[in-house]
Amino acid sequence: MKNKKAQELGCHSRSEHLPEDTTQEQLLEVIRDFNEDPAVDAMLVQHPTPPQIDYDAALLAIDPDKDVDGMHPLNMGRLALGIPGPVPCTPAGIEALLAHYEIPVSGRPVCILGRGYTLGRPLALLLSQKRPTANAAVTVVHTGVPDWPEYTRRAEIVIAAAGVPGILQPEHIEPGAVVIGGGVRYEGRKLLPDVDERCEEVAGAITPRVGGVGPTTIAMLFKNAIEAAERRAA
């Protein structure tokens, strides 16, 4: 899908489809090749990986300035400190989504249900930064908090990012709240979102089951790629 979107946008897309029994060293060799290739501005290792692959080690091997997913520890540190760099794509897409639909965020209570390093944690950092499309009062809860619905019910914007199908039910949100479904799980090819469809009856605004956060994530991936190319060109 990413290769197809690159073609649509006129971006050169080079990919290495490795066999399932690829070793860690073989993967690292491909990463080193991409790091050293001057024609490559941005790259990623598609996740999930086979069990013999240490994904964290592969991530650390990527040149941080070519890390299009924004998940390298150096880039997570840049995000925490407010230093420009690649931003994790799904969190950036959620901020862009709220801005596009002119949903005010600044000063409002936002509750993120989920603390994962790909979405919950970086999104909390992003939405709490001092910026017109952020600057929120952010609370992060998770399934280890027994009374987490007490927090989601107090929020004007609720982002479900737990990766637990149907975890957010209508009784967990206040009428009129903005609800964004960021977490999903797949059962075969079936998409199982965190947000129960009945939340639509209570929410003031809600992302659709299909075609909500996914397209914005892809858009931010290519935004990161373009910005990486611009930095290298400069």
C-alpha cells in the first residue's frame, strides 16, 4: 500500500522484500545499505517482523534522520524536547485531523486511553506542546487503571489507543465528546477497532470505523519523507 501511494505521489520507492527466514544480520545489512544510499531520504522496517528478528535492534540501526516512522529513540527524544524531526505518523495524523475539522484542542481536557510507544505516549507529548493545534490538558490512562472510564467521561476529546477491540463503549464518554479511534486489532483480514460503533449515538464528532486515522497516518508518513528530503537537500 505504501509503495502504491508513493507511485501515486510521484515518489521514488525502493523496497527490499526479504524472505520469512531472513536473519537479523541480513536485515541489518539491508538497513546499512539504505542508510548509505544517497538516493534514499527516508526509510522504515515494516512491522510486525518474524519472531527471529529483533525489531528494536533494527530500529536502532536506522539513520535517525531517515527514520520516516519517527520511532527511533533519538526522534522520540526530539519530540519530548520540542526539537524538529520526524514525528510518529499516527499521532501527527490525529493532530492534523483535529486541525482540519477545526476542532479546538488548546486548553481542552483530552484523555488518551492507551500508553503504547507508537501512539499513546507520543500523542500525549504532541498534544501537550505549546502550539495552536495542541496545547491541551492531556491525561493518559490504560487498562491497568481500574476506574479509567472516570477519566474518559471527564474529557472533551477522547482518543482510544489501547488496541483492545470495543474497549470504548457509549457509557464511557460524555454526550457531545469528540471521539477518535486510533487503536485497532486485526482478526485475519477483519478490522476490530477500539471504539464501539454505538459511540456514534453519543459523540459530537467521531472518526469512521474505516477511513479515519489510517489515511492520515499514511499522509504523515509521506510528509515526514518530504521533510527528510528537504533537510538533506539543505
